[in-house]
Amino acid sequence: MNFNSLSYLIFLVLNIVVYYLLPGRFRNLQLLAASYYFYMCWNPKYALLMLFSTAVTYFCSLFVQRSVWGKRRFWLVLSLLLNLAIL
């Protein structure tokens, strides 16, 4: 699916409509699912990279929230390094 195709325009319009129809707490999940679908249309293995990046960022953010000040920097740097390693 290319950005300049009709299928992308339909995909975009449908996602905007669904986004505004959903209650607020489900909107981020819908955007995440749409992002995964978009990247899987291009190359499915990139969706695995996105899943890994999402999981790393989510769990590191949980550890940052529960840690004392000195350890927060460690979790932040770990998250940044792992996400940069993907690139």
C-alpha cells in the first residue's frame, strides 16, 4: 500500500472515521492496530520489529514509573538503545 494509492486513501478515511467513533480509551489501540496493518501490507517482517519496539518501550516505561530516581535513567537509556538498534 503506497501513500499515493487509492487503497491508502480508503484506509486513511476508514481509520479516521473509526477513530472518532470509538470511545477515547480505545483510540490508541485502534491507531496501533492500523499502524501494524499498514506496515504488514508492505512487508510483514517489519511488523515484528514494530511489535518488539512497542513491547520494549512499554515495559521500560513501566519500569521507569516504578523505579527510584537513579534507576530511571538506566531504563530510559536501555529503551533508547534497543530502539536505536532496530534502526
